[in-house]
Amino acid sequence: MADKFKLPARYGDGEKSVWVEYIQLAAEYKPAVNLGQGFPDYHAPDHVLKALSNTALGENPLANQYTRGFGHPKLVQNLAKLYSPLISRNLDPQNEILVTAGAYEALYSAILGHVEVGDEVIVIEPFFDCYDFMIKCAGGVPRFIPLKQKKKSGTITSADWVLDEKELAGLFNSKTKMIIVNTPHNPLGKVFTMEELTFIANLCKKYNVLCLSDEVYEWMVYEPKKHIRMVTLPDMWERTITVGSAGKTFSVTGWKIGWAYANPKLMRNLQVIHQNCVYTCCTPIQEAISKALEYELARRDTPEYYMHSLARELQPKRDFLIKALTDNGFNPTIPEAGYFIVADWTKLANKIDLSKEKDQYKDYRFTKKFAKEVGVLAIPPAAFYSKEHKHLGENYARFCFIKKDENLALTEKLMRDWNEKKSKL
Ligand code: PMP
Ligand code: GLN
């Protein structure tokens, strides 16, 4: 008899999530440094944390009760103040912004709110892994296209990972509903250029396709690169949903508040999903983020403005880890943004015995063995590829560098000691 209680077929095989698995590994192996999941191991700015404690303990009891479903009034107003000048349009806080349970839920509401059964959604690989699941959840069909590393030796940056324009154009057709663009990109740190975005935007307009623009790393962009918001391209307001994250913006990933902004017609579709799945997000956290935004907006034109100082704070960490990885046999891609480094580990293959690791993909075997032997945990990038393309991620490992300097220094030492030990064998 068929199993009546099995996972519905539209969710695929119920593959393991790399996050569930690697957080469990971190708990089991207790690696000396965890450069796996992306989160800071140090405190967010003081004013952000105080905003939360003051809210919870403050005089207004309603700050701890349900708030407006589509977003706490003060928060949507401050988000409108933040983004309006950046997109040269006065965002309407009531109808054009939705506050969500992390950027995850913004993506979920955008995908579930638009994708019909059988619609195709174009996804650029490597991709943030939940896109695939959400598309299938909506009954859609993901169509994948990998970024290709056009340069293999010498200094490689995330700009060296490019889309094949012909291949991309070939994926668009009458069934295409949406393309998901993640800029700045996780895991590569690529900042899509004006030429690349224009090419994508022109295809969206030609085939009447939506662009879901995941911009959660918008503030961590390293000089001289500049983040370009897809919605600012000509006529893209009609067809772009932009996603942001308070967790990334203020270095508080555990707060799990995100948002989407778009024109009211598209936003209505997100609201329908949100009002029946989540309804409203945590009030004191929304209030705290709203106060934090107010604080930052008041110093928008100063060097202390966190949305600018964050990248300055992260750049030396990036440079330190790039050098440490290079000196220790990796071939890293220098990210132009974000807080991850993807590094090719294949030059280390003769130093590490992966034969006892059971995973199907080499990068899973490498990252697990590396965590056990070296004490440094990284993420296997095959998790960011479709089944057909997982081999494209196998030669790499992803390291997160939004960590205390002492932990980055420890990473360097552990890798150096391990390399020295191995060369003596
Ligand atoms: N998109 C990308 C590209 C991410 O890396 C993440 C990871 N946090 C998210 C969305 C989800 O963000 P949040 O934690 O706000 O749900
Ligand atoms: N975005 C973070 C990362 O890529 C966290 C992902 C998650 O926890 N699901 O590491």
C-alpha cells in the first residue's frame, strides 16, 4: 500500500539541508573555529542592542503585543526613508513595503505569491539553496544556469565568475515567470555589473518576466565596487521585487526580520501569502530595528554611518583570510562583496585522505575531514547547485569571515600548523 503519510512529491526527496547538517556538525566536532554558517561571532553596534532591551523593558506594554501585519508602522516608515533616495522614488510605506520573518520569508512570499503550477523560474548557480525548494513548493520549475569561472590561475576575483549571455537568453521563453538575481552574491561575493543587470533586465522586459532581486548583502560592498539595485534600471519598477535583511544590515542574524519592497500590484501578491502564513512579525524586534534605522539615518552623511562603515570593518578581515588561505594551499576567489570566500582546495588533495568520508560529493568530504583534522569548519558549495550541476561546486569550500580577528588569526595558525605537519610526513 502506498505510504499515505509520505512527504508530498512536490517537495522532491526532502533532501538534507546543508544548514541543518553543518550546524549539527559544529555541535558534534566542536571545531576550534566555525567559518561555516554566515553570522558574526561578535556584538552588533551598541545602539542596536540597546534599542531592543529598551523596547522590551520600556513603558509601552503594546511594544510587546501584535503589531500591524504587513510591518510595524515605524519600521516601514523608516525603511521608506532608507530606500527612497537610493532608488530615486518615494516608496509608500503602507503599500510598497512588507516586513517578513527574515529575508527567507520575503523570498517565500514573493515566490509563492507569483509562481503558478508549471511556471519556469530562472536561477543563477551557485544559488542560496532555499530558492529551489520554494519554487518547487509553488509547483514551479527551476531552470538553472551556472556562473562560469573564466579565469583559473593568478588573482581571481568574483568578477571573474560570469554568465554566458547566449545560454541565459536561451532559457527565457513564454513559460518563464521569474528570474532570481542575488547581488551581491552568496557564496561568491559577486556584484553584478550594470552591463550584466541591463542584459538580464532587457530579457525580463522582452519576455514579460519578474525579477526577484535578493540584495541582503547590499551594505557589504568593497571599494571600488558599487552595488546597483535592479529596481533602478529603466522600467524595472514594474517587475522587480527587492529583498533585504535586518539580520545582515545590522549584524543580528538571529533577529530574523527581513523585508521586500516593490510596486503595490506585486506587493499585494506577497501580502496574500504573508497574511495567511505568518500574519505579523515580532513587534519588539521590529521596533528595535526601526530605532536602529532612525539612529543611522540621522548620521547618514558621516563616516560612522553603519551601512558604510560595515564594509570598511570587514575588508581587512577579507584580506587577512584571503592571504591565509592562499599561503596554505587554497586558491581563493576574492569577493567584491558579502562575507564569504569561496576557495579551490584541490591543491591540498594530496595532503588530506578523504577515503573514510562517506558523502557523495567531494566538497562535503573535504569540509568534514578538514574540520576534523584542522579544526576549521567551512561550507560545501555543492549545496548551492542543482542536482545536475553539483560537480561544479566540488572543488571548493566556502569560508565566512565576519569573525573576530583572533578567530581569523587562529584559523591561519591552525592551517599553517596542519600544513607543516603534513609536509613533514
Ligand atoms: N538570501 C541570501 C542570499 C542569504 O545569504 C540569506 C542568509 N541569511 C538570506 C537570503 C536569508 O536571510 P535572513 O536570515 O534574513 O532570513
Ligand atoms: N545566509 C547564511 C549563510 O549563507 C545563513 C543561511 C542559513 O542559516 N540558512 O551562511
